[in-house]
Amino acid sequence: MASEDIRRNEQTGNIILEGRQRLSVSGVDDVLSFDENEITADTAEGALVIRGDQLHVERLSLDSGELIITGHVDSMEYADGGRQRGSFWSKLF
């Protein structure tokens, strides 16, 4: 179980948007909220907020960290979500 947690934490998040109609996201740990206008997912890179119209979670696999959304995607934005990722200099000092 510990190796699975380490593997998930090391997973890189990728985003592929196909024609603003299909969005594939990897590195997803959880979907925090969703409706037809906004989906918020917790990813390896922080909280990702997807906004649009008629959004639908087509596939969610937490085992593989994969999320596929269909609908009209207007915007994607990473929110801090309280995760502190200090700069190189702040870690050094």
C-alpha cells in the first residue's frame, strides 16, 4: 500500500484538450465537486477548476488517476488549495 501512495504522489499531471469538447486529465487524486458548469479536481499539481457548459464526467478512475470530461470547456485554472510549494530559495533558507 505504501508503494502505491508513493507512485501516486510521483505521478505527473497531464492535460489534453481536444477541440474544447473533450478534456483528459491525468494525476487526479479525487473529484472535489462537479456540476454542469464547473468541475473541481484534486490533482498531483494542486486543485484544478474546469469551467464550461454541459460538462459531464465521462470517466473517472482514481486507481489510474485518470479523468475524462466532455462538454464545452471555457477555462481551466489551478487554485492553490492551501498547498505550499515554496521556491528554491525559500527551501534553501
